[in-house]
Amino acid sequence: MFDHMKGYIDYYGNLVRPSEEEILEFLKREIGTLSSAHILDAACGRGEIAHALAVEGAVVTAIENEQALLKQARAYALTDKVPRALQFQAAPLLDLPGQAGSYHILLCLHNACSVLKNEREYAQFFQKAAQLLNKGGRLVVQLFNYDLILDYQMSELPDLTDEENGVRLKRKLKLRNDGMLAMDTVLSVMRIDAKELSRQQIVIYPIRKVLLQKLLQEAGFAVVDYFSGPDSAPWQEDSPSTLLVAIRS
């Protein structure tokens, strides 16, 4: 039954909640065993993946800059036996914690990189990631496929629905004159009157694949594999998302 007193973060989290199983299988398939790996989960959201990685035996540091999400991540970890090798920290994406070469894997999933507002910030993020990863370490990033959005002049993304709570998220897109992408989101109840619960606009820098490749190489990543999603299908121009695995040289 829908609870009108819950916050936007609660319902948005339910709508975009990742599949921990799919992500774990993807990482095992493309990287290998996760047991004992030191992993940084950047912009961890509600912490489901960070927790699942720790249960697999990884040593996980998970950061999140949104306090509401960080609170939920810590609470989620308390619902189960909390692995000792799981730490949550408040930190922005451009202030990643750790010493040089201290991680085997660095994750930034589910378009969390959308907080990076220009080419310079992407370059800064990739350079910091390369510094924190050991030689041969993997950077795993998941983004919208901005090539698809820009080339096909998409005006909206598919609706996201949460049948259990009876809510829908609509996402309209508009390319601004300055090259930024405006995403207008409307969270509403799934019924005839479609009562709005929240409306907000997110402004995103729509980075293309060719620029991603350039910045990753400049940061020190020698090999970059691109996928359309966690099923490991090869990336194509019309793939719904861009999921990359970059190897630090």
C-alpha cells in the first residue's frame, strides 16, 4: 500500500534499485573472483551492491555524498549480519578516499557520474581513479548511452514503474543551447488522477563514448571494454546504456 509520508529518496531508490545479482555476475565474469579484493564503490546509493560485495568476501569502502542515501545504506547494512570489511563514508565523487594503489576495483554505477558537469571534471575523476587503483586494477563505470540520446535526439527515457508501491517516474529530456542535457523528472502515483509526488530537473553533461575513451587513455587506462549492460552484450550505438571496464596500465 502506498505511503504518502515516505520521501522522494525512498521511492526513487525503489524505481532505480540495481540488481545486485546481475552486477555481481558481471564483475565475476569480466574481472574474476571478488573474494579479498579491495573495492571502492563510489556513489554507492543505498548500499545494496556494496553490501553484496562484502558478503562475497571483498573489502569494501562505499562512499555517498547524499546524506539521505548514506543513512539508508547504513540502515540497510544493519538489516543483515554486517561484514566487518564494509565501511561507509560521506564523500563527493571528486574527493575519493584512499592511498595510491590501494584498490583492485573502483565502481561508479547507475549513472552516478552524472554529477560531473564537464570534461575537466570527468578527467579529474578518471585521473584520481587511476591513482587509487593498483596496476591492472579495474575501473567500472555505467552511464546512459549519451551517443544514443544525442544522435537520435531523444526527448524522453522509458518510464520506470514500481508496481509494489504504485508509483511511476517519467523522464523528459531537452538539449540546452550550452550543450548540457536537462532531464525533467516527475514522480507520480499510478492511478487515474496521477497525483504528483515530486518534480525536479537534473542538468547533465552528456559525454560521448569517444571522449570517454580519450580521457581514460590520458588518465592511464590501457584497455577499455564497452558493454551495453551487465549481461556483457557488446556496446552498440543504440545500446540503452554504456557499461565500461577500464584496466589501469
